[in-house]
Amino acid sequence: MKTIGLINHGCAKNLIDSELMLGMLTAAGYKITLDDNADIVIVNTCSFIHDAEAESVQSILEMANRGKKIIVTGCLPQKHAKDLAKAMPEVSAFLGTADYAKIVDVVKNLEGETVISHINQNPYYVYPESVERQQITMGASSYIKIAEGCDYRCGYCIIPKLRGPYVSRPIENIVKEAKSLAKKGVSEIVLIAQDTTNYGKDIYANPSLPKLLAELNQIDNIEWIRVMYAYPSLMNDDLINAFAKLDKVVKYIDIPLQHSHPEVLKAMQRPAFNYLDLIKKMRDKIEGVALRSTFIVGYPSETKEQFEHLYDFIGQARFDKMGVFEYSKEKNTISYSQKPHIRADVKRRRKDALMKLQQQISLEINKSLIGQKIPSIVETVDSKGEITARTYRDAPEVDGLIYINTKERYIPGDIIVPKVVDANEYDLFGQL
């Protein structure tokens, strides 16, 4: 029986797709390895921006140089279906974003000389509910994909073309998966989708994230429920109240706004309204809420004045966490043909300016936490008893950590309440 290896690129949603493929292969009797001994290597790719593509291509070429049999899956073949087989004759098979369920058949048929390709040009993702994920990252937290695809048409984004329309999973299936994770020792579940706030609109007629959160809130041994990727116009009173009242839903909202100036938002095909009012409402109604957002600088036609509007907005909003991306020109997006495009050096300076501002804001906010006791989830404990944890204000992989020295014994997944004794721009230091 062949041994299967995996290289995963991209976001947490990609990671779940990889784990589902490994689950299918494990059920079929294949041996899975994450070291260099694999006979066949699956490279699950990201193609959101050029840099992500470059990383995926590098992995493919590296595996080819090692003489591995390669299956390329995900966004890269979905985006470049017509050209990739010619450009990469070393690859034995290609699977698109909605074709993961064919992975076992593809592996079985790899012995032939013909390149195998399964790429639906109109992807429609159906979550394989009967498959148990073969998790390659298991710890205190675990992601749950509640939907796939996207019905929005943001000007910079190729995801709807790569992932197809929005498709929600039924509440009962998500709850079942969460209960299974709880039995494995997971304390925090992190709900993800291209847009979590639209959850359920396709199967329940209306967005139903508050209902889903209420059901998940009842699961024993799940301590925290975290929600990522909220869409601003759907952050309504029902959802805000769910965050405020459900005790296991952490008071943390990740709401990518992308810009503040109405004309830039209009060009992006994003909702344009007074985001400061929304931010105030969330902070007023959700005690202790931590807000995270992301922004794009250098979008085609972004003027100096429009950037200054964004700079001033961030100064007023004072996000607890924030990321900034330089606009990346991608084919098959609305913005590709919009003009004028902004020079690379201008984009870089604008990003640096925002990040410098945010570092100052973040340091001030973190320093203000000194003396407070903040619920935190243990991630690792070293041989000396030093704990690396995350407060409820920090999402896994993207936000900061809290470092704690203690003689008491804890294990990953424990919820503790350290006192913050020091802070820098990104991390906290605590004691018990």
C-alpha cells in the first residue's frame, strides 16, 4: 500500500480540506505520513494572491526534484486549469476545489502514464459529512468549516470563481462535529467560512449564525466558541446580542472592513456606511469585546486623500488587532482592469504607515491590560513549567500570546485566568 504525504498551503479552510482528504485516504487503508518518506505527495494549494501561488509552485517543484509522485489540489489548478498541466508535466494529477471527494480514486489510478484531471469549471462545494477528518494539527483549538463558497463579488477577490456559490452545512452536522472534537479534548472551536455571518441563508432562508451559536453553546466540554470572518453589513442586533449573551462565545469579533472611504468601498463593491457607529455599538453591547480587522492599501485609484481617510479612521477606531495587505492585481477580478494602479513603493509606504500606527495603538491597549485578570487558553507547557497561552482576545495563528511562569501544573486546553504583569506591542506576560 502506498504511503501518502501532504503539504498544505493557505488558510484554515484549506487545512480542513486537506484533513478531509487524509480522512478519506485513511478510511481506504492508505498510510499517511507528514515526513519525507511518502511515495505520493498531495500539495493542496492557495491561489488567493500571487505570493501564495508562488509558495505553492515552489512546493510542487521541490517535490518533483525529489522524484515524488505529485497530486496538486485546490485553488491553483482551479484557477489555471487550462495551463497548469502543460506548465508542470511532473504532476500526475490535478483536483479542483470542489473535487476533493475523488482523491481515493485518483490515488488508485496513478500508475498509468496519463495525467488525471478533475476540475469542475463551475465549482459547487459539498462538504463530505460522512468523512472523519484526519487532523494534522490537534491541540487546544480546532477549526470547523460551517460553509464554503461566496456570493459576494468584491472587486479584488477571486474566491467566488475558485470556490463557487455559498453553501452552508446543516446545524445538526456542525453540532455533531463539535461534540466529536470535544470528546477528543478540544476546548475551543473556531468557526470559519468565506463569510460566517451569512451562514444558513441558503438552507434556512435567512442568515442563522445566532441559532447555530446557541446550539453550540450547549455542548459540554467546549469552553470557547470563536467566530472568524464576519461581514460588516450582517453584524446586526441579533448577532451582536448572541455574542453578548452566550457565555461560551468569546467576546472577539473578526470583521474585515478592507477600507473606510466610501468611494474606495464602492469601487471594491463592499458595503459603505459609518463603520465607527457599528464599532461603537459592538463595544457598547458586548462587554470587553476585542475587535480585529484587516485592510487593503493601494487599491486601484486610491488617492492620497482616501488613504489619509483610512489612516484617520484607524486612529479613531483603535482596533485591538489589525492586519494590512497591499493590493494584489489578480486576473478575473473586477479590479484587474480598474485604473490607475498604484505603484508598488506607494503601496508599501502606505502599509508601513498603517502598521506603525497600529503598533502604537496595540501597545497602548496591551499596556492598559496590565493588572487585569484575563481568561486564557493553554497552548503549550514546556519542561520548566512555562506556559504559552492565548487570551480570549487572541485568535489562533493570527494574534498574540500570553507567556506565564507558574509552578502549578496545567495541560493544553485548560482555561486559566492569569494576571497581566507586562506587555509589548503584540504579546502579554502574566502570572498565576
